Amino acid sequence: MNKKNLFKHLMNGLLVIMMLQTVFIRPKTIEAALDQAIPTTSAKSAIIIDAVNGQILFEQDPEVPVEVASISKLLTVYLVLQAVEKGEISLDTQVPISDHAYNVSQDYDISNVPLRQDETYTVAELIESVMIALANGSTIALAELVAGSEQEFVQLMQATLADWGIENMLIINATGLNSDYDPANAESIDQGKQNMLSAEAVAIIAFHVLNTAPEILEYTQTNNKLFKKGTSDEFEMTNYNLMLPDRTYEFEGVDGLLTGYSDRDGGSFVSTIERNDMRIITVVLGTEGTELRYSETKKLFDYAFSAYMTEHIVEQNSEVTQVSQIKVKNGKITPAPLRYGATLNLIVPVVDTAPRLEYEFIATELIDENGELTAPLEEGTVIGYIAINVADTPLRYLRTTPAYNTGGVPIEIAEQIEVAPWYQQSWNFITHSVNEGWEHTRRFFTDIFN
């Protein structure tokens, strides 16, 4: 055999080996990627969710209640911002400082900014001091503004959590301080009970905060800022989040949210990060000491961004093509023009570069037993939902999220449909009857010859 033929046979053999590797080795590689080790954490309760649609990516004992300390303030700020949204107060509303809020604010053994009773503070200023410096006095002042007293505000917190389906919790105050804490008694700082929430509950709170008030990230991503800058009360606020840029455990993309610590359950951290068009929320509750909460959070970050990616599914206001035509009785327009009422991105495994999607239409009561609508119909009317799932990959969503409650993306009427004039209705009836007659005839002869 000459050298040329030998080289040719060697190349053919190499090609066969490469093909066999493709057939037998690649599936194992994919399988290994799919079976990538799900992380375990030393935290007592932990979860990862997609911040946009509430999709659950990881959970470990998510319903176990843990003392969350200052993380309680996230719910407090959410309810204050809800009061702003409802028009009950504004960000410029002046906040009076009660004796209780003042006394707590003077205790510098806990997180605070100095407050005075002869000074004026806006809602925005106090929210900023809470979200950056975890200021306890500011938290109490905001709670009293919204509900009249801190205890009345606690009832509002409890009712909100109950509305979200959260039962296994304990809410004592708006701050997360121990129940027997007395600013006049330094030894009381660790006496009594503390607010207790699960990772799932904290994730639900964070989800609602980011989806109703994303501007809160302007505060939570700030490392340092002066409170009452340029006044005699100027005070430097320092963020407790050590994963922000230029901090000890810096992690690119982190821009929130809050930390907490209790003597009984240790360190906790609810965080959010955005990378590669994917924003996630992680919750780590109950780690030994304060530093471990960051390494455990990093573990969850690494897992989420190595195992998952964002897949764009549908765009809001785009035409619906996955639903059969729906007739409109007595309508000027039929079938009904349909559009998607929301944008949907799903989080899918990285190895699944072309996920196979499954669509299921869920009709509202507007569609009758014959599968038809009835005119008139206003533009934007929701006539059903499409549940979109990745084949062989069951998707799970956080409670209270739209996807969990409705089952999918809303399907809307794309343009107003008025009642047709009598002559058009008559013509529609005739054509419908003729079409039905032909269909019955076709089926009759089909049955005979089959």
C-alpha cells in the first residue's frame, strides 16, 4: 500500500471514529449537562426564581420559616410604596417623627440614621435610608405614617402575606428587631422573638417589589450616600450588601436587595442580579455567621447562570397563531382577531437550544359551549389564556405570580368588534347554514364509502 492510500485509509478511519464519538459520546455529554449537580446549601431555607415571571429554578426547604431580621423591611417598604401608588401619600409627603421612632433612631448599636423631631423628612428620604442603611427609626416612622401606629401596620403586613397565601410566618414588627427590644436597655437587643419568614415568602415579597417598583434598585445598588447632605445632620449611610461593586464579595450584576442577621438563625440575604437578559432573585436564609450567606448566594448565582438561559417566546401585542379561529356571533368581524396581552420569556436549560413548546388554550366564560364569542367586544378584552410549557420540562411558578394564578399568557381581542347590522347577520346565518349543510353532506358520503 502506497503512502497516499495509507493516508486515505487513516483519514477515513479517523472520520469513522469522530462519527462514533458524535453518536455515542455526545449524548452522554448532554445527559451530563442536564444532570448537572443541583447545588446544596447550608442555609436553612433557600430559593432561586426568575424575577420577571416567577419561575422557580431551585429550592431547598423553601417553606421553612427562619428569623429574617432586617429583611422584614422589604415588606415594609413595599407597603409604603403601595400607599404611594394608591395616592394615600406621596414621595414628598412630610413624615412626622414620633417619640418611639426618635428613640430607636438614637441607638447606634443597631442600623440607623439620626432623626430629629424638629426636622422634616420626606417619604423618599426615609425609604432611601431604609434600603441603603437598614435604618430602623426610619422604618418605624414610615409604618406609623401609613397605618397610624406600628402595630396597625403589622396587621397590614400580616394581611398582605395572608392574601399571598403565606401562612407559616410570624410578624411582630415592621423592622425585624427583637420583640423585647428597648432602646433604653442595651441588653434587650437580642431578647424576645423575631419576625419569621420562609425563603418562598421572601421571594414573593421581592418579586412584588421588583415588579411594582423597580426604581427601588436605585437605592439598593448604592454603596454609600450622605443622609441629609449639606445639613448639620449629615450622616454617611453604608450598604450592608457586600456583593455590590467594589465590596468584599463583589459579584458582577448584583444590584440588591437586603441582608439580615439573627443570633438564633444566623445570616440571611435576599439578592437580585441581572446577566445575559435574565434577572433572578435568590434567597438564602439562616447561614452560620454573616459571611457564609454571600458564598452560598454565589453558589446559587453560578448554578442559575450556568444551567439556564432566557428563551423569548411571545411578544406583547403580537398576533396569536397558536389558537384555532374563534367565531364571533352577530359580529361585524369574524373570526376574532387575537393578540397576546403580555410578553413571555421562559427560563430553559442551556443545553436545550431549541426547546419544543407545548401550547394549551384556557378559555374564559366569554366563550360559549360551541366555542364562540358574542359581539360586542371591546379591544383588549381577555377571552382566554395560553399556557406555554417546554416539552418534558414541567415549569413551576411562585405563588401569586400571574402565570401561577391564570395558567398562562392572556389572549386579548385585537380590535373592537361591534354588532353587525341585521342584513350582515342574515347573510352570516345563511353562509353558516350552507357551510354546515355541505359539511354534513361530506361526512355522510365519507361514512358510506368508508
